[in-house]
Amino acid sequence: MSPFEIISASTIVLIVLLFLAVLTALRGIRTVPQGEVWTVERFGAFTRMLSPGLNFIIPFIDGIGRRVNVQEQVLDIPEQSVITRDNATVAVDGIVYYRVMDPAKAAYAVQDLGIALTALTMTNIRAVIGEMELDATLSGRERINSSLLAILDGATDPWGVKIARVEIRKIEPPENLIRAMNLQMTAERERRATVAKAEGEREAEIKRAEGEKQALILQAEGRKEAAFRDAEARERSAEAEAAATRMVAEVAAGAGTDALRYFIADKYVKAFEVLAGNTAQKLVIVPMESSALAGGITQAMELLRGPDGTVPPRLPPRPPTPSPAPEAPSPWTPR
């Protein structure tokens, strides 16, 4: 062989060896990104897992099996029609947040984790909502979420998956049912307004009746008090009139009928003065017996004069009559 052929053969061998070395290095050195875990399979069997970072495997013997994402992931549950307990159809969809806790189970215990989680969630949504009536379904999102979370978390534990949260995104009845619910809600609000208005009118009537009752009671008490005071005043007036009559009778008993004539004449003159002094009175009629009145007054004046022609001194005043004891308060006097 010529030297040129020997150099060419050695160059080819060197190139082949260099290529094999590079290929071996590429097959034996693996760089796993953050947030993922790779499984290592030896002749098709799972042996170990590769953590994020630089890893080494045996070239041409070990191989990479599954690339598992261990970050928390969001699974969108498609919309589906669900029948409630009272045979109402509603459209429901949701969101599931999950995270792979055991990559080996997630890689080899279930064939397609995303499809399995979606089917499991849709099935349990139908089961949970099917046990509830429409009103409870529309107002019980938290209850539905809690029930689904407990069911899915227990069902996905053999897959090495942790369900972090389940959210029902939409619960929508059909259009005809929405219209019926709006009519029902409007009727209910009108009923509440009517009841509230009736209760308000009833309370107003009660308050008005109570006010009228109190007013009548106060008026009756006022009339009773006024009648009591009027009777008491008439009683006092009668007592005063009786005392005056008694005093006149005592004076008449001492001075005779001439004193009575004097008393009557004095009253007559005073009454005539009052009548004549009234500014509204335009005409005063003097009786024909005025001469008799003058004679009576002259006779009274002669009686008052003594034998010597002088007016006798006035009698000493009588001692004051003791005032009667205070009366006990009447039981009808208001407190």
C-alpha cells in the first residue's frame, strides 16, 4: 500500500472513532429542564428518574422513557349538558388545577393523564349535579366544587396526581328556563312588595287607632276633670250663697223688716247704676214705682238715725267664721 492510502485509511478510522465518541457522549449526557422529571428505561424497563440539571446515563443501554411535567397545571373541562334532580338541563364547564407528585406513577400507571383527568372530571360533574335540584345547583357552586375536589383527589391518588382545586366556571340553564325563572323572580318580588305594603298599612292603621284611642281617653279625662272642677265650683258658690243668706237672715232677725227693705233698696240702686252706666245701652226705662223706691230709701235712712238725729255707730264686726277642714281628695281626681 502506498503511503497516501495508509494516511487516508487512518484518517477515516479517526473520523469514525471521533464520531462514535461524540455520539456516545450525546447519548450518555442528558440535560433535564427545570419543572420536568425524566424517566430512564433500560431495555424498555423503568430503572430510575432524572432530576432537573445535568445527568449521565449508559449510552446505547439506557434510554429516556417519559418526560413528566411536575409543575401545577390547568386542565380545561369542556362544556357538557347535565340533567339535575328535578329534570332541568344545564350547560356546565369547569377548570381543574392539578400537580404530579409521583412522576413514575403518572408516567406508567395511566396511559394519557390529561384525557383520563378530563373524562373523570366530566363524569363526576354529572354525578354531583344530578343529585341536586336546579335552585341548589345555581346557588351551590362552593358545595359542588368541594364535592368534586374530594372525589377527584381520592380517585387520582393511584396516578400520583394531587388535585389542588376544582372550579365550576359556568352553570347555565336553557333560554326558556331562564325566562320562566325571570317571571318567577318578578312575581316573587311583586308578592313581597304587596306583603310589605299591606303590613305597612296595617301598622299605620294600628298606630292611627292607638292615637285616636289615646286622644279619646285624654278628652274623657279632661271632661271628667272639668266636670269635677265645675261641680266643686258650684258647691263652693252654693256654700257662699248659703252663708250670705244666713248672715242676712241673722241681721234681719236683729233689725227687723226695715233692715230687709234697706238691703233690697241698696241692691236695687246698685243694679240701676250698672244698667245706666252701660255704654252700649242707648235707652233706660225708669219704672213708675221710682217714687216708692225713694220713699223706701228715706225710711231706711230714718231707721239708721238715732233718737237724737245722729247715725248710730256701726256694730263691731263679727268674728270670722272658721274655715271648714280641707276635704279629702276625690277618687275621681286625675293623678
